[in-house]
Amino acid sequence: MLLLEGVMGIAAAAVTFFWPGITALALLYLIAAWALVTGGFELAAAIRLRKIITGEWLLALIGIASIALGVMLALFPSAGALAVVIWIGAYALVSGVLLTILAFRLRSWRKSRGLQLNPRTA
């Protein structure tokens, strides 16, 4: 079984390397399917919980938004892929800026405490 798993892993890597567009499209459709399924479950939960809780309409609205996302990704995969790439880029930018700020703050915190870096690990 481990041999089969290893061979399948190598095959998946080869497909990803030689046909990255197919891999990206498959991932996009997987995200679309996930959004559709979770949206359906969220709507079902909202309907079942309407007599038990208040504000179930929020869960229904989330379900509708999830279904809309799934449908839009399935109908317009190229736009969906572009949007995913843009959001990943935006995340990278924001996290990079925040980590840089954190690094400078930790550096000044360390200096204010008089802490030294261990020269063997620096």
C-alpha cells in the first residue's frame, strides 16, 4: 500500500509540474464543490434551527453566500482563479508587512530589556 501511495504521489507531482493549469482548475472546482456542499448544509441547519434559535437568518445568509460562491467559481473558473491569486497576493502583502512590524517591535523590546542574542545561535 505504501508503494502504491508513493507512486500515486509521484504521479500527482508530475501532473502538477507538467500541467499546472489542470491542477489549478481541479483545485478551483474542488473549492466550488466545497462551497456548494457547505452552503447546502448551512441552509439546512438554518431551517432546522429556526424554531430553536433567533438570528437563524444569518446562517441562512451565509449558506446562500457559500452557494453563490460555488456557482460563480463553477461558471467563471478563470475569474475565480484570478480572484484566488489576488487574495493570496493580498494575504502575502499584509502578512509580510505585519511580520516586518512585529520583527522591529520584538527587536526594540529585546533592546529595552537589555537582552542579548546568544552568539552561537544568532
